[in-house]
Amino acid sequence: MTTVSDHQGGRGDSAQPDGSKEPGGKPSRAGRDLPAAIGVGVALGAAILGSLFTVRYLFIAIIAAAIVVGTVELAGAFRRAAGIRIAVVPVLVGGQAMIWLAWPFGQDGALTAFVVTVIACLLWRLRAGADGYLRDVSASVFAAAYLPLFASFAAMLVPPEDGVGRVLSFMIVVVASDTGGYIAGVLRGRHPMAPSISPKKTWEGFAGSLTTGITGGALSVAFLLGGQAWQGVVFGAAVVLTATLGDLMESLIKRDLGIKDMGNTLPGHGGLMDRLDSLLPSAVVSWLLLSAFVPA
């Protein structure tokens, strides 16, 4: 599974993050190792679909595992680039509590675990003294909110009887948005969307992403969840917009840190965090809108 984070004409901060070249030594317009990227995307998609169509709660386990990897990547990037030390143990333990407590207790369980995690981060950092205390605690709280708290909303899509349809609707919009936006950006991208943040993102790519995302949202909400087509249009547009903003925000974080990727876990994609950046805020919006449009 790919995400909208590179859907507008290439990976966000650099035209050639993987150094791929076309014949003749010219940089690839795709901006990444497409065979590797596609292979990883297919493998991730198969794992997600396999979990949903066998024991759907296995999808929560996939979310939990992804958040562990993403947290380690984020903590490593912060430490290497800026000397910021996230309270990894409290964030990892508290993050798992947020995700798994969201299953039986919904938002109350996730928010309670988040508050406890914040307190644990404050206490954990005491032993290192005053130097950098506020900086490290702030980064720890940010990590706890950005990864596991946001991810817990994806976990909350699963428990309702139509949970498989809710997760599929979310994923369909993401994949449709990514595919349409990537193709439009590569083929027709001319006008940079935010050149000072992510030079390769274009308005043409965003238009393609919006078109396919809205189409995917309308069809999935109508046919998988029994909702109205207009609700799917709103849902699709909101997910695409949130995903794009999430990707731009992570691009800002990487520029602030002076790094290209959060890691190298996924061939052709960079780090797992480079794939989660747009999915995490979109999960929150998906849960909110689907809960309002199609109550469980």
C-alpha cells in the first residue's frame, strides 16, 4: 500500500531521494525506485486485506506494529539530527495502550492512555536533569499524539459490525488518491503547490488526487456502508485534504531536522514514518466523518 505522501510528482523534499535514473543518466520523473515501491505497496496491501477478511481485529495488530516501528524511526531521527531525546519507553508502552484500549473503550480508552503517557514522559525525563527538559518532553508528547493517538482512530474503525467496510473505505480513498495524484503529478505537474516546503508537489497532482479520492469515497461509502453518495464525496475530499496537509507537515519537520527521510525501512519508500505521515491525521478525520455519516 502506498500513500498520498508522494502523489504529486515525486517524493516531497527531493526530486531524487533514491538516486534512480532513467536510461541516459537522466533522473527518473517518478522520483523513486518504482519496482521496489510497488512491491512493498502490494505486500502491505495484501497484509491489510488478509487481516480484514480473516480476523479483522488483526488489523489492529498491524497498526500497533507499524506504530512501534514509526516511533523508533522518529525517535532516531530526532536524536541524530537535533539531539532531541524522546522518552521512547513511555511512548512505546503508552502507545500500545492507546491503540489496544481504543478497541473495547473507544476514544475514552485512547485519551486516558494518552494522558497517562504524557505524565510518564514528564517523570521519565526527570533523571536526565534540567538541560533540554522542556525540549525533550515536548518532543515526547508530540510523538505520543502524532503516532499512537492518531493511529488509535484507525483502530476504532474496526469494532463496529461494518468495521471491515469502514477500514476499506478509508484505505480505498487513500489508495485512489495516491494513484490518481501520482499519475497526474508525474504526467502533468507544472505548478508547484508549496515550493518552499515540498518542491515536487504540484497543483495538478493535487487535482488528480482530489478527483480520484472523491470518486473512491463516493463509491465506497455508498456501496460498502450504505451511506449517501454526497457523504462519500465529503469524506473523500476531507481525507485527501488532510492527507496532503499531513504530508506537508512532515516535510516541514524533515526540513527543520535537515533530513531527507525518517528512515530506510521500506525499499522505494524510505522510512515507515514517510508512509504514515498522511495516513495518521486522515485516520482521525475518517473516524469522525464515518461516525457522523454512518453511525454504528
